[in-house]
Amino acid sequence: MSTAKARWAAVSGHSLFWPVVALVALLVANTIYRPGFLTVEMKDGHLYGSLVDILRLAAPLILVGLGMTLVIATGGIDLSVGSMCAISGAIACLHISRQPDQNALGGVLVALALGIGLSLVLGAWNGALVSIIGIQPIIATLILMVAGRGLAQLITEGQIITINSEPYKSVGVGYLLTLPLAIFIAAGVALLVAAVTRRTALGMIIESVGGNAEASRLAGIRSARITFLVYVISAVCAGIAGFMVTANVSSADGNAAGLWIELDAILAVVIGGTSLAGGRFSLSGTILGALLIQTLTTTVYAMNISPQTSLLFKAVVVIIVCLVQAPAFRAKFARRRPVAPVAPTAVDQSKEQVPA
């Protein structure tokens, strides 16, 4: 019995156990509500189904979450990623809309390069404010979160830019090898970030900076450069996500594109087991957290939950997952459970019968 309890404690104590349980529970609930939820069909050479849609729609959140993971691992936060999504998508759509042939691949590639280039500049701005000037990350990125929406509105001139470009549209809803292209883009970026952070010393350096930046500096690590780098990486990931968001609807809305995606990204990182205090991080946990949030969103829509209560429903589920996942909460709950009385043994009974 003790061995079984020890194994259960080891499994349930893993940072990804409870998010996996919550994800499976959501999938089961959807399957009960809609028996065909897990069905995947092949139509016109493409795979269709709710599971495929969840993966496709979660791709932008996965990208933003990957960058956010590295930023949070250094003890920072990036609230501007939603605005960066809007900016990169707006500049790309603006360039494409001015092309005589919007389906020209060259024009689309230039538009993507402009979006990535602007994201690099904005990421460098955040990184400079935090690592060089020394502004608190939440304040530094809050500046761009607010100003970035204004910049996106300036790019679009307060209008919704609509385009009709098949190459650009494929970034969000195109297919490759029967699966949505967005899934391959997110997977490629995830593998690249994982290779750079786990196959080199960069990941350990990031964790050391997040654990104690001053001690890392005294050990010879240039903490400011690492901090600057993670904000640039976060901006690039947000820029790519912005392409997907705008490509899904073939338009750029500077006010609505990527709205509140930064909050979902932070939730995905926390659900994945990365501490907001910095230090050790989990890229796989962030991906799992993003899939959990997107599955939850799909569940809300599938069950026809009213818009007035959908956000509250999502918040309650996320709070439950975070509480169950927290070791301190589980420890307090375990201590409050009543302990079953131990039956007296034969030896104890014989001792009671011996006269004093």
C-alpha cells in the first residue's frame, strides 16, 4: 500500500499531471455532449474535425506562450505581446493591400519580413527599457501594451484593412500534408526554441538569471544581455502569431487583433508549471497549457454557454486547475482530511489486561 501511495504521490506531484487530467476531462465532457467531437474526417485531401480545429486555433497562443515562458523564466513579464500581434499583422496587411497583385508571393514575403522586422525593433525597445534602463518589466511592457494599440491604429488609419491574398491566408488557414499549416509553424518554432534552450547552455543561463540575476552576474553571466534577448524572442513569436491572427480573417483590425492574448499566454505558462517568480521553466508545459485554454474556449462555444458567463466559466476552470496543481494547496487539503482511527492490536489488548 505504501508503495502504491508513493507512486501516486510521484505521479500526481508532476507539474503536468493535473493539466493533463483537466484536458482529458474537457475532451470527455465534449465527447459526451457531442458524440462526434473526437471524429476526424478526410475531405478534399485535408483533415477536418474539432481536434484539428483546436490545434489550429491554439497555434497563435502557443507561439506567444513560448516567448512569454522565456520572459517569465527571467523573472519578467511581457504585457505587450497582444499589441505586437496587432502591429505585425497590420503592417503586413497594409503592405499587401497596396500591391497590384495581392497573390504575388514576393509581395507577401516582403510583408512578412516587414512584420518580423518591426517586431524585432519593438522587442529591442522592451528589452532596453528592462535590461538597460532598469524599468520594472510590468511597467515597461505596459507602456507598449497601450502605445502599441495606438500604433496599430495609426498603421491602419483607424480602419479594418481587408485583403484577398491566398499566400498570406495560407499562414492561418492553409494546409500542408493534410494538416493546417499553422500547426507546422507552431511546431517548428517550438522545436527551434527547445533546441536552442535545451541543447545549449542558454536555457540554464536563463534559469539562473531568473533565479538570482545578481549572483549570475557575479558568476560571469551577462544578465542584461540575456534579459534583452528573451524580450526580442518574445516579440518575434508574437509577430508570427499576429500573422496567423490576421490571416484567419484576411483582415487587420488594430483594435481587436490579439486582444487579451497576453493574459491567455500568462495563464498557459502558469498552468504549464513555470513559476512567475522566475527560474525553471517548461516549454512542453506551456504548450499543454495553451491547448487546455483553447479546448476550454471550444467547450464554451460548443456547449452554447452565454457570452455573459463564458469568461466567468473559463476563470473558474482555470482557478480550479491552478489550485489543484499547487503543492501547497494539496498539502493543506491533505492535512484537513480526517484520519481513520487505528484498531487496537492483540498486543495492545493484552497490555491493557495486565494489572498495574
